[in-house]
Amino acid sequence: MIDSHLHFWNPEHLTYDWLQYVPAISGRMGPEEFAGVADLEGAIFVQADCEEALEEVDWVNSLSFPILGIVAYAPLELGDTPHIQALKAKQKVVGIRRNAQNEPDGFMTSEGYIAGMIATARAGFSLDMCIRARQLPELRQALARLLEAVPEARIVLDHLGKPDIRTHGADISGDDWANEIKTLSEMPNVFCKLSGLPTEADWDHCPPEQLRPWLDHALNLFGPSRCLFGGDWPVVNLAGGYSRWQAVVASAVSHLPEDQQTEVWSGTARTVYQV
């Protein structure tokens, strides 16, 4: 198994302002803390919004862990920033993520952000998109411009676009998420990361059957060759833990032929991140 969405952090070495709001996971979370959680062939490390972005890449590269690729931070809103070229010189960097989930409307369609996305794709990096469901229409507009400029761009939608499971439960028709995801699935080179759903639900009272309709919808639309498993450790510890989420995904793909299950667990990650 390749986990396509793994975080590590060390607040004693780097600065993560947001961790003050989640004290349960605010301590050091590294390979030692992950030991015994899952048996991985390797993982894709995804940036953890620390203030020292380039230093974060160097720190991750120093860890004794099978990191196959790094999705690093870059301030895409600044356009074709030197930060993108700096990442080209860093080992194992395969993609870039500028977390937009808490940004105002219009952030992703600004000229600076579009230019940053285009520069990222032209540099050969994939783009991880972390947004909320209400931002899906804006993401669609941004990706249309990106793919017009760079048709071969590779885009990964983190956490299925963060549907509001806490409000809608198992009812995927409760808002526009289902239709927006369908539209995204019709775009070329857009992949869907099966990750992050537990923390979009009620952390303490979410039965696995509430998560299945959202997973099933994504799998049906994107297909196994464009879906990839992500554990979202250690954030997933806030909502049931890694093993519970892995079991939910395993149940959702259990009806698929073995080769298609392998795509979800490792093959798609190799394709999109080119590892």
C-alpha cells in the first residue's frame, strides 16, 4: 500500500500555528509515532502548513521513513514565484499544494493564483487542491483555465472536496457536491483522493455507513484508475483513527477486481505523482 496523504510534523523544530486549535494532535508526529499504524510500501508526504515551507521539505527528507514523494507548499497566489523553482532543486518534491480551504471567494480564480498553477504544472509538478465543497464551482473555473494553458497538468482533489457530511449524513443529494464532483470527473487528468472524510463528519458519532455513499459516488465517477487512498494521518486520529478509515475504504472497493483495488491502494498514486 502507498498512502498518498501522510503528514508529519515537529513543533519543536518548525512552526505550525494551526496546531494550537487541535491540542489532541499538537505534539510531535513523526515516523516513531506512526510505527505500527499501517504496513506501507511508502507514502506521499503532504505539506502541513508550517511557516518554514522550504525547511519542511529538508526536514522530511532527513527522516528515516519510506517517503516516495513530497507535495510541498508554494505561495501560488504570487504567480510564477521563485519558490516553485527552488522546489525543483529539492529531493523528492513531486507536487505542490497551496491550501485554499480557508481563503475568500475569488482566491483560486485570481490572476496570481492561476499563473501560479500554470507555472507549477509547467515545472512538472502535480497540484493537490484542498478546498471545501462550497468552493467546487470556483475550483472548476480555475481548472478550466489551467487545463487550457497546460492540458497535461495533473490535479488531485484532496478529501473528495470536503463534503459537508456533518450536516447531510449519508444523503449525498443534500447539496450541490454530487453534481459538482461529476463535472470535475469529466475534466482530463483530475484525480480524486479518497481521504479526509472522517473529519468532515461528526467526529464522535459517525458510523461508517455514513461515509460510504460519498466514497461510492467518487469511485463510480472517477473510476479506480483516478482514485487513490489517503490516510490523512495524524489528522484522522481526531475522528476514529487510521485503521477505521482504512477499513471503510477497503469495504468500498471490495467488490472491484483485484487489479482495480490495487489501483486505489497504490497504482494511481504512482501514476499521478510519478513515483
